[in-house]
Amino acid sequence: MRTTELVDGFRHSASYVNAHRGKTFVVMLGGEALAQNKFRSIINDIALLHSLGIKMVLVHGARPQIDEALAEKSLIPEYHNGVRITEEDAFKVIKQVVGGLQLDITARLSMSLSNTPMQGAQINVVSGNFVIAQPLGIDDGVDYCLSGKVRRIDVQGLQGQLDSNGIVLLGPVAASVTGESFNLTAEEVATQIAVKLKADKMIGFSSQKGILDSTGQVIAELMPNEAQQILNGIDSESTICVGTKAFLKASIDACRNGVSRCHFVSYLDDGALLQELFSRDGIGTQIVTESAERLRRATIGDIGGILDLIRPLEEKGILVRRSREQLEMEIEQFMLIERDSLVIGCAAFYPFEEDNAGEFACLVVHPEYRDADRGSLLLNNIISQAKVRGYSKLFALTTRSIHWFLEHGFDIVDVETLPDKKKQLYNYQRKSKILALEL
């Protein structure tokens, strides 16, 4: 990587570092992810997130490891309605597998070798009886034996460990109030913890880059109902692994119960977790309760974001320079598009009441987001505002975007058509083209 790319990447990630610091993430490490060679890199990335001030609960699965261990003991797994029936002989094996994995993960998080990302990390890994289980019982005459479900979560205990800068590590086996242990699904444990802790994110790993559409492209964002339709369409012949389907269902449940975002990333792509969390578009799929992107009116707290967006164009002479003080006075005139708390587009609407007209100005969309026609979204919003005010005309001045305005119905007009106040401010040296749209 060239030095400039490294510096630019580091600078662009700063806003995400600030946004994530102090937040709570529940990370679901499925057994499939644990079995991969790249799992060491995932652990390194989790340690990095912890060092950035993110509160982490790790919930690990063990599905493939359990199946392999049972097969070695010639124990054939039984299922009812897709749920494992856990008999006592099988449960002895399951506890050994889960306990071994938990110790392995703890050991990896305890590394502090020189010249590695874990150097100096000094992570306190905490496990305990934060999840209380209960038996699933009998369904359609079938006894699930030692298979269980979550009864309650010790939220206060978990929060205390997180506030003490520890990483909490939990597996799919939990104790009950009667002193027994039960086999749970890691997805349910992760979901219940995320919901009860009011976690900011729940993150899971799959063999694919995320949820794919019919052309094999990653779907960047899904609402819970959309994700449910995909889940309903997955049949037994699908190549999507059991763990991915289980986490997809868990994500839908989590979002519907207050977790605002659930992320899918690939355990096969090195650094996928960091790319998902610290880049504008991410790399995987998000299940979200509301879109990561929204159009809204600007407030005084958006001054910095707008300045970051418009300064490069001002320096090139494409926009007339606006001072921070001017922006503060005019902030109510601005509409913006926000994505993940970052301003990626803006435009201003200046009224000229006495002339029954308005000016559409300062249209800027971040270079990485110009393909989705967000400029049109901002224009249509301001056209609607002008119509509500009963204006008959909207005008704009530009030196570079003449064709864009023509494509959106504007016509080129002369200076004399401008409102008198605007005409007095017209800069003949810039020679901006004047375009008008009849409303």
C-alpha cells in the first residue's frame, strides 16, 4: 500500500473510530468460522476493536465441531423441527467440545507476542454464568432432553464486566436454576444478549461475503421483512450453510427487538470485519431497523460535515467559498443526506419571497456516492419545498453542471431574470450560467 493510501484510509476511518468508541457489540463466532485458518486474524481484529474502546461480548458456536466429535463416538445426532435432541451421552461430548473451544479462544485472546497485532493488548477475558437456561421440554411427544433455551440474562453482571474493560466470552452451554446444564444454540444466546444489553450491533460470520442476490452480488442492506423473505426462500438444496441461515434468522429477531444493526461478514476474507465497520459502504450485509442513509434538514452540529464536503470544490473554484460563520447563519437553508452519521450530500434552498422564487445552491455529493442519483433526491426535495411556498420558479447558478440541470428540466436564462437582490450579487468574473425551472 502506498503511503498516501495508508494515510487517507486512516483519516477516513477516524470518524468511525469516534462513532464506535464506547458502543457495545455482540460478535457471534460460529463453529464454521472457528475452524478456518483465518480465525487468528479475526481474533487480532477483535483485539483491535477492544483497544479502540468498543465493548465486546463474544458468543461462540460449535456446530461442526460437535458433529465431528459425535461421529467419532458413533453417536448419531437426532433432530426434531430442526432442533438437536441432546441425550446425556451426546451432552458429555458436547460439553467437552464447547469447553475446549472456549479455552482455545481465551488462549488466542491472551497472546501478547512482540511484532504481532496482539502485542501489549492485555485483554481480560471473562466467562461465567451470565446466561441462565431452561429445558425446551417436550414437543409433539418428542423429548428434547438436555436441549434448552435462554431463560434470562444477567444484564447487570455483563455490563459490569464490560465497564471494567473486559471481553466477555460465552458458549452455547448454560446452567439452569436447578443446577443442571443445557445445550443451547449460540445464535439464540447472541440474540438474547444483544437485545437485553441494548447492543449497538450484532455481528456474525459466514462463508460468503454477505447475503447475495440472484446475480451473486452482495446485498448491502436489508430491512427485517426483506431478510425474512430471503430466509423463507432458502430451501434444503441451498448452498447457504446451516450457521448462516441460523444467524440470518437471529438477525431478524434481534432487529425486531431493538438491535438497530446486524452485520454479516465473511470469515474467509482477511480483514472483512474491519472493512465492514470502518469504511463508508462496508463489505458485507447489514440487517437494519432503518436505512443507514437518510435525507434531513441540517442543524448547527452538521457544520463540520458540510465544510468537509464542500471545501474541496471551493478550493477548485467550483463553489463560492462560504465561511463557517456564514454557514452557521444559513444552516437552516441546507438539506443533507446522512449515511452512518456522515454527511455525504448537501444542497441549500434560499428563498426570494418578493420575487416568488427560490435558489437551489451548493449542491454537493461525495465522489464515492454519485452513482445513485442523490443529487436528484436533494433537488426533488427542494422543488417540493418551493411548491409548498407557492413559488413559481426555482433558479440555480453553475459553472460546471449545466447539462445536469438541463437534464432535470431547467432552461438557460440571462442575468436579467434573476431576483433583484441576487442580480446585485452576480459575479460577472465567474460567468456562472443561470438556469431556471418553472414550477
